[in-house]
Amino acid sequence: ATDGLNGHQFNVDCQAPKDEDIVWAVDATGSMGDEIEYLKTELLDVIRCVKSRNPELAYRMGTVFYRDHGDEYLTRSSPLSPDMLKTVEFIQNQFAGGGGDYPEAVHSALEEAIFNQKWSENAVARICFLVLDASPHQEPAVIASLQKSIREAARLGIRIVPIAASGVQKDTEFLMKFFGLATNGSYVFLTDHSGIGGKHIEPTTDEYKVEPLNNLLVRLITEYTAVETCEGKSE
């Protein structure tokens, strides 16, 4: 006892989890061709860079592609898997099509990604990248579905990281910022600096830094996987 206080020491395991889950939820309607081609050509490079920075982690990756009611399909997904090549092969077989009006079935994509993917309970990080260029529908049932998915993502510790592509309007920008804030994720947006794709809106913010999307994705994933060691150091 010291100063009237009794001290007790407990031996506990302080090892951090070694698993990380990443799901890509991607709008696959007609205007998303450039973004889908980007994933086909660059995603493996992003994952290689992430693995080189965190070689001790075990990664799983899954995908959800979505369109809208009346299109060829509503959602089309591949499950979270440690086989990255299998996931990329699934992406390689997807293409942009359908759509026609501005709103798309964003709520269906989140339902599939949050509730139907088998997220690890012990992962050091769970990330859902939501790649889109259009808002969800404004019907009461859709809004209720979105609210349910966001609450569940927050409960499970799934960070939603929207990536706003060309065509995004202000209502979608603010909604996607909410998705990120509510789940401790980030709002990411494409700009006109690359010269690729259509016109991108100027974001509503004080300032922002432009960096290549590959670098940005690697940086975000790495930041989300930072943990403290037993000595209190970050790695």
C-alpha cells in the first residue's frame, strides 16, 4: 500500500489483432466506367503497398457492386476473402451499365456490405470504401434503410469512407460527409487535377490537399491500422 492506496497488478494479453477487413461498395451504373477501370488496374498496386507497410497483418477483401431497380441487377457481391487475386478477378468481370436517372440504390449496397458481409469481430480495422457519383433515393423506406445501415456500421466499428466521383452534387457531398463522420471514417473526393473523367464539383471546405488516389488510399488504410504496442508506442 502507498499513501493509503492498494495496488494490484494483473497479467493480461496486450497483443493487438492482426486481421483487417476491407469491402469496396461500388456504383456500377453507366457513368462509373472510369472509376471501375481504375479499380481493375490499380487496386492490386494499392494492396501491395499496404501489405509492404504492414506485413504482419492478415488482410481480407470483398466487394459489392450495385445499380438500381429495373437494371440488370440490384447488387452483385463477392465475400470477404484472404485471396486478394480472387477478389480482383471478380472486379475484373464487372462493368458499368444501366442507371438512367440520378439516384441509385445506395441503400441496397450498404445493406449488402454491412449486414451480409462476414466482418471479423477481432479485426484491427474494418473499412467500407463507398465509390459513387449519385445520391440514394429520397423515399422514406430508403432513408430508414440508410439510417439502419449507418447505425449498424458504427456499432460494428466499420468505417465508411465515401469516394465521391464526377457527377456528385452538393446534396450527395453532405450526405457522404455524414456517413464518414457517423462511422469515424473520412470523406474522399476526386478532383479535376488528373484530367480523367467528367467535371468534379469544388468541395465545400476551408482547404484540402490534392494527392494521387493510390497514395491517399494507402495512407488511409495505414492510418486506420495503427495500434499501440505493449510499450505504448504506435506502429
